[in-house]
Amino acid sequence: MSDHRESPGFSRGEEVKTANAREPLTVDVRGDLGQGRHPLGRIMQAVKALAGGQDLVLLAPFEPVPLYKVLSVRGFDHQARQLPGGDWEVRFLRRSRRGAIRAPKTPPPPSDRTDAPPANAAAPVEG
């Protein structure tokens, strides 16, 4: 059975149904956009309200491509799919620090000339 709780930052009496912190928090911005309201503040409030390990599911009338970078720098990856009616459902998943993979630093390519002095070597002084 789901626990109904009022979510911080959500207005107009909207409720979010959660069974536990592992169930995603769903934010439907289709109505906001249909009424000319910008939903970024509401989305960011939902991000702040997420419990550890909890995903955010966004429902929008278009693919929210600019939001991908905004949430990526905050540690989220995304999975997007277009729904049968043309709307979009995007799940934002928090990247774990342990799971992050960093590309190894590659050393500079070796010089073709082995007889050339290092670039930072002082020029010989003639006397």
C-alpha cells in the first residue's frame, strides 16, 4: 500500500505516492507547460527532495534535452522514452561515485626525434 505525502515545493494540492525511498518521485509538468508556466523551479525542488538512491521521473510534452545537462552536472544520468501519445517520460538516475568511470589520462605521444634536446632545455651558450 502506498503512503501519500505532500511533497515540498509542489503546489495546487498535488500529491506524490511513494511506497519507499526506492520508488521514483514522479513530476508531471505537462499541465504547467500547457498553462505557460516554466517548470524548472518545480523540477529542481523535486531533485532536492529526493531520498538517497531515489530516481526522478519527469513527464513532459517534449523531450527536455536542455534539462539533461542541468541534471548531469548535479550527478544524474537519464533514460528517455517517447510515450504512445507523443509525450515523454524521462527517468533521472543518480550516478554513484563508486560507479563513475573516468577515462585514463593518456601520456603525450613520443617524439619522432630521439636526438633532439627536450623542449624546455636551455640553449648552449657559445663563448
